[in-house]
Amino acid sequence: MTGTRDGVLGRAAVGVQEHGGAEQVRVVLPPRYCPLPSAVHPDAGRLNARAAHWLNGYGLCRDGAQRVRMTGNDVGGFYGRIMPRAPGDRLQLAVDWCALMFAFDDQHCDEGPASLRAGDFAGFATRLLRVLEAPGTVPGDDRDPFLAAAGDLAARCRAEGTPVQVRRMVDGHRAWFLGVLWEFGCRLGDRTPSLDDYAHLRQHTAAGTATTSWTEIVDGAEIPGAVMDAPVVRALSELAFTTAAFDDDLFSYGKERWLAARDPRPARCRLNIVDILAAEHGLGLEAATAAAVDLCNRLTLRFVRLRDQVLPGAQEPLRRYLGHLSHLIRGNLEWGLRAGRYTNPDGRHPGAVRTTGSFTPAAPRADAPPPIPSIAWWWDRF
């Protein structure tokens, strides 16, 4: 597809341009193969407004740059693209979670001084996890607004979900927090990880299972463990999470460049698929960007072909889940190319970063595993 909408353009020269001493960063991505459905929830705006009201009620993101960033996150648009036909009242739970966790990510995980305080993160994350798994128990400072908001989410989760669904939600957060701690280790050691390590851990650092655990709760029906834990379904889940996370790296690259230009002591550690490919294979920026998009295209092709093998024999709960994964890959792309989270990198410079991309109907030539051992099993014959 070629178009001229905001964030999605026709063909242009691929590359990164910095203007005015990196006051403005422009990134043009190679064409992306993504023959998956695109839809937006009709109540996305209302879902956004309700999530903001709910978050503000706990004293979070009320003013200044934090409020601007919260609004720019477009959480209704993000989760509304994953579940565009879900009942709005049930979907609100997942959208509220997005609002809280984007704020948590910004303030506690990967930006500014907090990105190097592993001890602070570990202590807070374990308390947050306990709130999710044992509602009514708020360890430590019970006045912390994040813990209070998380307690409300946990209570609503139990009211809507089954015990198995609740456990899956908690386990998803445990995997996410473990992945973030791995990132802290990389930053503190000021080292860029290997491609093999990054490829299998990126689904966790991007909160893959934590994000999609809410889809099952919103839908209502529980997917049996023998189905959800089957290797082919696990492979499809990991493919979707990782593809979306690598796409995140692509449309957040300009933001990272913009922030790095303002860091008086820029780190050598790189946690982005473009920089990791460049370091591992000795590539220039343009070639590394092209390699990253090619990898995303290959992952997307594998997801589509494997999903199409599974769908004919899938029962309705699994069919819905695979539909959500399909919407996640395409919806995350369309959301990320427009979200103020990336175009306004610090909440004070709207339009400082612009990333454009295009879609192509041309599939990769080969459906074969890339030379990355940790993810090669996604091409097994299930």
C-alpha cells in the first residue's frame, strides 16, 4: 500500500535525517510487508478520555509534560486496534491498564536517571507484582499512586476473569519485569547485547504477554491450557509479540536519537534492533534499518502462514485470540507511526520527531528461519 496519510507515506528515500543540531529528527523506513487486518475501535476517543480520568483520579499524569505524554500515548487507539469489536465497557479495563503501564514504563523503566536504578526498579516492581497477584495487599508505602491504581485493576480483573486468566495476567507481568531487569543489566554494564539474546528477550521487555493477557479477560471465554500452551500457539504468540516489539524499535528510533543528542554522557549500550544489527554485522545505519525491516517482514510472513495452518481446526476462543494477535501486529504499526509518544519525545517538543513508512504487498522471497538460534524454532514443523 502506498498512501499520503500522516505517518504512512509513499516511496521516499530511506534514512535518518537530523536538522538544527538534532532539534528535528526525520526517519523514513523501507516498505513493510503486513497483509493483516486494520481496524480502529469506534469508541477509541471515549476510551481514551475515561482512561485519563481514571489515571488522574490517582494523582498521576495530571499536569505538564506528563499529561501531554499520557494524552499522546493514545491508549484507546492502541488497544482499540487490538480488539476493535470488543464491548467498550469490558475493553476499558485493558485501556486503563495501558494508560497506567505506559506511565510506569516512562517513570520507572527506561528513561532518564531511573533507567540506571536497577535496585529501585526491582523493589518497586516486586511490590507492584504482589498487588496484582494478591489484591488488597499493598506492601510498602500504600500511598503510592501506582500501587493504588494497580490494586483497582487487580480487583476489576478478578471480577471479570477466571482464576486461570488472572494467573496468566500476573505471569505476563512477571515475565515483563524480568525482561526489564535484563535491560538494566545491559545499561549498567554499558554493553549492547547480542542479536541472539535480544531477539528472544525483546518480547518480554516489550510486555508481550502482559499486554495480550487482557484480551482473554475482555473476551470472557477461557482458552484451555492444553491449547494455549501448545508449541504452535506459543510460537504464534512469540512471533506476534516479537514482530510488534521490533516494529516498536523502528518507530521509536528517531525518539531515541533525539534523546541521545541531549544526553551529556551518552551510553554505549544500545537496546534497539537497528543498532544491534549494525553492531553485530558491521552495517551502516541505512543498511541496518533495511535489515531490521526485512527481519520484521520475514517474521510477519511466518506468522501469517503458521496462523493459516492453525485456524481451520481452532475452536472459537483460540480463533479470537489469533485474531487479536493479527490485529496487534498491524494495529501496533499504524498506532506507532502516529503516536505522540514518539513524535513528542519528552512531552515538550511536539513534532520534533517524524517517522514515515509504507506498506508493500510483496512478501519476502523465502520463508526460512533467520540465522538467530534463539528464535529458529518458530519455523519447526508443528
